Amino acid sequence: MSSLQELFTRRVVLMTGKGGVGRSSLTAALATQAQRKGVRVLICDIGDDPNDYSPLARHFGRDRFTAAPTLVAPGIHGVVLLARSGQELFLKSVLRSGTLARAALSSDALRRLLSAGPSFKEMGVFFQLLTLLRAKLPSGEPEHSLVLIDMPATGHTLSLTGLPELLLRLVPRGPIAAALREGQSYLNDPKLGAAWVVAIPETLPVSECLELLEGLQKTGMPTGGVLMNRVPVDPFSAAERSALQSPLERINPLGAEGFRRPVLARREIARLRAGTKLPIIELPELAHGAALISGLADVLEKEGRTS
Amino acid sequence: MTNELVRIGELIRNRRVIVCCGAGGVGKTTTAAALSLAAARAGRRVLVLTIDPSKRLAETLGVSRNPPTPVAVPPDRQIAAGIHAPASLDAWMLDPKLVADESVRRLTKTPEDAERVLSNRIYQQVSSMVAGMHEYTAMEALHRLVNEGRYDLVVLDTPPSRHALDFLEAPRRLSGLVDSSALQAFLPKRDSLMARAASKVIEKILGAVFGEEFAHELVAFMMTFSGIFSALNVDVNAMRTFLSGPDVAFLLVTSPAPATLAEAHFFQDKTKELGLPFRGFVLNRSRARNTSKRWPDETSLEDLPAEAKAALPRLQVMAQGELDAAKRDLSLLTELEQRAGTSATAIAVPELPEGADDMLTLLTIADALAAS
């Protein structure tokens, strides 16, 4: 099975990468492809604020997802992971007395503590994710067989993947520890969890991709591979390139920058290959617009068969 | 209200603070570095303050990553960049943990008090995960450095976040916590029956969630922490007032993407709502200038070798693609200019395919910004 096909057999996949590389588009495309394969897929955003505008939700014709999973396209559910929702779920599950849970949620002091206390935000997101992974259909099968998360910037991603180990050192027993260990049993099991990095073949995104891979490894998060987005097609042979090189420098016509781009892209992909053994799946540049997601899904499907 | 047009070249000469906002991956750090270079070249004493930049930017400026205080860019690099005394360029790539440690040392009464906090295991493990800590420390550092008077201009590269202004909101959340009244509720009460009952409930909740032992430790930590940081609380409000003033300019750094206009719209509204002086858009990686480029006429292509001639139709297809992209970028720039109105500006910085953080590239951008 190719590494990309394996992605669809996981329970939880983190889509990571620098801003502006097309992470949300690829998350949407993978969801589309998962749905075509008959996988019950749930796509997640991580939000700070319930009113945040979501680039992922935009691909499904809405401004944002809700805190409860909703059908956003045939066979695809969407949800926003919010610290607050997760914290509420957690308090309700731990404080078995309903009165105590209500008291907890209405306490101003506790609310302030939860909104700024150390790692409570990440813990809320983590617990909501765990709740979604646990959810079962009446048949006993997981309600969401694949949970696909559009992760925020690199720093936040590593805060989340490093959370269990960090907190277990502080709180080794009790309900928090139990939830963290259960979450780890999904995320850190290479058969169940994987992080994929989205990058584009340019200097800074490739550097950040390498740093991210190193960081993920340190936090014990299994990595599936790199999706190299927007790789420019080179229409010239090596001989043509060298024949065109000096006249282009002299004339410098419109298109000269486009001429250089595929070479720079190759150089960056080579640099990434030198830095990681993971599979790197190259995806072409596609025009933005309504057909982007299904176009990307088609490419991914083809890549999944060959890579 | 003045009718004078806002220009970036003016901002770098007469503002005391320039705040660069924007999502991750748009070249915000590079823009901040270029702005500070330009200002130092124009004769000012400048500090560029940034969080978690790329390694190469630190290398280009010749400063170490994450020092505890600002450091001067090495003299040879300053001279190479055309910066001459009394003008100067310092850079500080600040590490939130180190700045928090610094603040603890500064705000505690005795070294022993400081040591007690710094050696606390909760502090060591998770202080960097106190929500808003990065933003809080950046804000605090900015406040202190502006007031010290060592610099004519501080350029702040804000931490990456989906929402460009999150760094202004985040310290509020933290001050909501360190406001001592919030944490009083967690302490055992002796006064009224009501208060005793309320704190009993909270104790029960925390005990059930964290286990009794850790709950006590956590509350003790939060009390100490808030005791120290509530001294900074005043600064957050003072800072907000300062940032609303005429010495400050907010810029949105962005790049051509389908969502750029929506983001620009949101940013402008938000700054207005918060009463902050929005002064312009910097559109990075723009190919807008290429609209004036033309495909060469036949005569200049006649003497090409046969192999190159055969490839020309494909190069022409590429040229058409570039032209289409250039036109899109130009119309985006025009829309941003209209949106900017008379109190702000919009400027395009060309795409720099070689990676935008070697010194020569930075100088090119700096000159383009200074001349605008």
C-alpha cells in the first residue's frame, strides 16, 4: 500500500505546514478523496474564537464550522475544535454531579483560569478531539473513521503534539492523565495516527518543513510524509535550458522568472530529500477556483496509486 | 484631518513604533527587517523586535537567536548596509521563556523570591503555555524599550496568528487572570459563610479534575504567578493607549492569495474598532510590476540557436501565464490602494524567488520601501 493510501486507514491525521502553502485546500481535497473511498471522514479546524473565519470551511461554502459535527458535503462532516467546548466536555465527564458541573461552568473565576491558565487551551482542544475519536455508531464502529485536522501554525502544532508528555510529567495520575494517555494511544500509534506536512518548493517553507519534521519526531508523533504542493512543471529539456540560458539573460523577457522557477523548485525538493527519508508527494500547480478541490483530489488519487 | 498622502518612506522617518501584522508565511519578518534597515539607513537608531524568526534572517543580520536582551548588528554589517553612526540597528529575536524569566527577576522583591518562582516545576514546564504569554512578553518588552529612549524607532514583528491582531487581544486574557480578584476564589475563605461555601465548591471541582495534591500546587503557583505579573497589568492598558497614538503605525503584511482582500477588510475594520492607527498594506511577492514587461520582438530572437528557437513557443506560454498573474496582482494592488484611502497606503514588494532573507535582498526591499 502506498503511503498516501495508508493515510486513509488512519484514525487521526494532522495536516501541518507553514501558512500560505495550501494546507486547507489539501485537507479539503483529502476529505473529498476519503469520501469517494467510502471513508466516514470528519474535518476539523482549530479555532480560538467561535466567530473565527475559517479557510477550510470556505471550501465547503460556509464561513466556519460549528462545535458539533455537521454534514458539510455529501459524506463529509466538519467541526471546529474550540478550547472552551473541550473544557466543558471534560468538566462534565469528570464532575459526575450535574450541580457541580453547572457550578464549575458558571464560575467566573474558573472561566478566567481556563481561558489563560497554562496549557488549558491545548488541553481543551485535545479533549474535544479525543471525544470525537471515541464516538461510536450503534454498530460499534467509529462514528468518524478518519479525523482530519487542519492544524494551525507550527508552534501551535508542536504544543498540541507535545502536550501529553509535558503534562504527564506534572500530573501523572487522575482523570487528566487518563485522558492524555488515551489520546496518546491514538496519536502516537503509527497504525492509528499520522502527521503530514504540506510545503511548497521554496526556501522558507522547505526550511520550516524540516524544522517541523524534527519537532514532530521529538514529540513522538508519527509522520506519514510530505505533500509538496504547487510544483511547477518544467516544459524544457536540459539541452533547451542551457540553449536558452544566455539569450534570456540578455533579453530578460516576460516569462524569465517563470523560466527560473522550476529549477529553484527542484533545488528545494532535493534539499528536502536530503533532510528526510519520508515519502515526498509532488503535486502540480492548479488554478484557484471552484474546481481546485476536486482537481487536487483527482491528482491525489492518481498519486496514491503510483507513489 | 490632513490630505497629505501617507507614505512608508515617511513612516520610517518619523514614527516611534511600526507594528507589522499578518498571517504566517507572508514574509512579515522579512518586511520588518527591511523596514528597520531602511530607517537606520535614514539615520535613525532602530530596534527590530521579532519572535521566532527563520534561522537565516538571524544569520543575515549577524545576531544570535534568542539572546536575553537586544544586540547590535555587527559593525561591519551595519557599514556594509550603509548605516553610519549615530544611526544604529539592533535586533532582538526574543524567546518568550527568557523574557518571562527576566520579568520574574525584575518584579520580585528579592533574588530568593525570584528563585522560588523560577525553580517551581509548574513554572518550568508550562509557563510558556500560559495563554497570551508570548504576546504579553512581546508587549511588555516593547513598552519598556520605547520608554527607555535608547531607540528612535522600534519595529515590531508580531507573532504569527491567523488573526493579525491577536497579539493585542491575548494580553487581555492574561490580565483577566492575573487580576488578583479572579484567583482569590480559589483560596480557602474565612470571612463569610457564602464565600466559604463558594470556595468549597471550587476546591471540590479542582480536586476532582486535577487530584487534590496537584490542585493545591497549581493554585499556589497561579497565585504567585499572578502576584508577580499583576505588576505588569497596568502596562497593558498604558500600552494600548500609547499604541493608539500618533507616534505609531500599524501595517498589514500580506501576499497575493484568494483570501487577501477578505483579510485586508477584516484588519482595517478591526484596527478601526480598536482605535489603532492603521497606515497601510504591504503586498509581498507581488508580480504587479511585470505588467509592463513585454515579449521581445522577432528581430531580437532571430540569432538564437535552433534548439532555443524550438523551445520558444513553450516559453511564450510561460510568459502568458506570468502576464496573467501580473495582471491579477496589479488589480489586487489597485483594490488595496482604494481601500487604504487617504489615511493609509498600499505598496507592492516584488516576488524574490531566491529566498527573501540574504542581505542584498533585504537592502533591495529596504530601498523600495524607503522610496515609496
